[in-house]
Amino acid sequence: MSLSFLRDRAFLREMLTIALPISLQQFINALLNMIDVIMVGQLGETSIAALGLSNQVFFVFILLLFGLTSGMAIFTAQYWGKKEVDPIRKVLGMSILFTSVIALVFTLAATLMPRTVLGFYTEDAEVIEIGASYLGIVGFSYIPVAIATSYIATLRSIHLVKLTVLATVSALIFKTILGYMLIFGIGGLPALGVRGAAIGTASGWTLELILILIFVYAGKTPLAANPLTFFTFDFSFFWRVLKTTLPALANEMFWSLGITTYNAIYARIGTDSIAAINVNATIEGLGFVVFMGLGNACAVMVGNRIGAGKKDEAFETVRRVVILCLLLAWIIGVVVILLRDAVIGLYDLSPSGEYNVRMLMLMMASVLWIRMFNFSTFIGAMRAGGDTRFALIMEICSIWLIGVPAAYIGAFVLHLPVYYVYLMVALEEIAKAFVSGWRVYSRKWIHDLVNV
């Protein structure tokens, strides 16, 4: 595992220019989400569970958006490498169109039948009631989130990352401050509890879209054009983009449904178990930010190189990023293990809840390097290279033939504690690592989609 590429300043400069702003954005997002959980956690474990399960709906929604926009970003990155702007605007138009349709469906479900949706995860009536009050408010922000996500993915693929970071971070800070004031009734505002957190979240995501549009047009970026021109694509262009994007969308749909199924299983082990899973997820999110930056930077760089006809450079970029992800995953895993007791002290948990979180953090840290290997090969290579159909098949088989059965057996047949069920689920990551490693090494994932 040669590290000589660390002396390649041009490579590091290009990668860090993209990766650092994304990692900073993700870090602040994860940190403020953790603060949200801590604030709501002062209301008790039931409120933590309600917030966590309500956010599972947003989790599925945002993953579908990610699948769609990252699938379309394959084209925008390759067109940027080819130095063509007009097709990038058309791809953005398609992205806005499809993400808005998805958002409308989720908005209707969240606002009209929140209790039915939450009933999939838990039978705890109090958790459902508190969660429904949160979901019914946050649902109104889904359409602004969808449009903002389309712009963010496109801006990243053309190396305008700082604009998206500034907008998102500003919105997150606003969301957290407003949520704090409304949860506890600060500054003369009513103390609304979980509903206050929902109002803060919905307001923050709406502000994010407003800021992004201001930055795009005031900064005269390549996307600062008449929005009507975004929707002037013909059928052949439409289909060429869609046939690569749909597998990416389906991939995220099946993956998110798998993760949702995991959480439904965790929740049925017990309310303290799903509360522990939610606390662990916030810590995991903090550790994940580095890899989000590296993976997305790799995807942009690989797409640019494929579009420019430099396939060997695309492969070498993936190799280097995979090595970096493995090294960082081992380091972060050790840090998580060393700091877990200090982190647990931030939450108001029962003794059993504290023990569950302590064990979950140990399990999470132990398998982090495998998950990050898969993330870097999946996002940085296969999806960036347009190999979306193979990635879809791999994802479906690993989750639904290995992960979900393992979770079910662990929880309902063997009756294991939640942390051992979590570890059994990691079997799907191990299987996926062998397949994704072989696929990347074969170079069969490299597809030039724009020079046709």
C-alpha cells in the first residue's frame, strides 16, 4: 500500500479543494444534529426515540434525492470535464423536476398520515404521538430540500463547493438556534418541545434554498441562466441521462428501505434500544464526515477525468482515495473507542441505555474501515464511473439476502441485545467489500457517457 502519492501536491490540492468544504459542511451538520438530539434528549428517552424515528422518514427521503442527484451528477461532472455548460443546465432541470415529484409524495405522507408512517417503526403510542407532531411540521420543508439538493449536487460537480457550504452551514446554525429557543421557550417564545425542533428544522431548510439561489445568481455562476432553459432537453438526451440515473435512484431506495427495516427491528427490541441506536448514529455521523468529503471529491475528480478521456487517471484517483479512507477509518475507529465514555455522559440515558450505546460505539468503530472501503469504491468509483446497474445488483443482494435476514435472526430468533444485532448486520458490508474490490480492480466500472 504505497503512500508516495501523498507527495503529489497537484492531486492533493485538487482533492482537498473539493473534500475539505464538503467535510466541513457535513461535520457542522452532524455536530448540530447531535446538539439537536442532546436538546431533545433533555425531554427524555421517549422524545429521543420519537425524533429518531421521525428522522428515518427524512433519511429515506434524502437518500432517494441523493440517488437521483448523484446519478445525474455523473453527467454534470463528465460534461464539466469536457467543458460543456449547456448540457449541465439541462441535467439540473431534470434533477429539479424529479426530486420535486419525490418531495411531493413525502410531503403528503408526512403531513396527512404521520401516525401511519411512524406505526411502521414502533407500536409505542407515546413515541408515535410525539413523532407525529414533529413529522407533520417538518414535512412542509421537503420540496425546498429537494430543489436545494439538486443545486448542491450540480455545483459540487463543477467545483463550486464553497457556495453550497456557506448556504448549508448558515441554514444549519439558524435551524439550531431557532430550535433551541422554541424547544425550551427562550427569549419570550413558547416552549414547544419536539414541535419547536420541527419548526426550527423546517425554517432552516427553507432558508438554505433561498441562500443557494441568491449565491448562484448574484455570483453569476454557470447555472445563473433563465430557469426555463433548464427544461429544454429532447427525448434522446432525457433517456440517456435517465437510464443511468434510475439504477442509482433504485439503489438508494432499496438501501434506504433496508436501513429503515434495520431500525424497525431495533425499535421492536425496545425503546431504549432504538434510542441507543439514534445516539450512536449521531456519533457515527461525526466520524463519517471525513469520508463524505473524500468520497464526493473522488466522484467529481473521476467524472471530470472520464469526461476528458483520461481513464487511467480516473482509476489511479480511486486507488489513492481508497488508501486514504482505510488509513483514516482506522484512526477514527481508535478515537471513537477512546472517547466513548465522555460522549455518553452528554446524554440523559438510563443505565441500560448507556451500556447499549457504549457497546454500539465499540462495534461501530470496529467495522468502520470495512464500511468506508465500500463507500469509497461505491461512490468514488462505480457510481462516478456510471456503473450504476452493477452497483444496484450488489446493493440489493448484500442488504436483502444477508443484512436483513441477519438482523431478523439476531433480534427475533436468537433474541440478542441490540449491539450484537448491529454487529450481525455488518456481515453484509463484509460480503460487499469482496465484490466491490474485485469490480474496481477490473476497471469494468469506467463508462464514458458524454463522448458518444
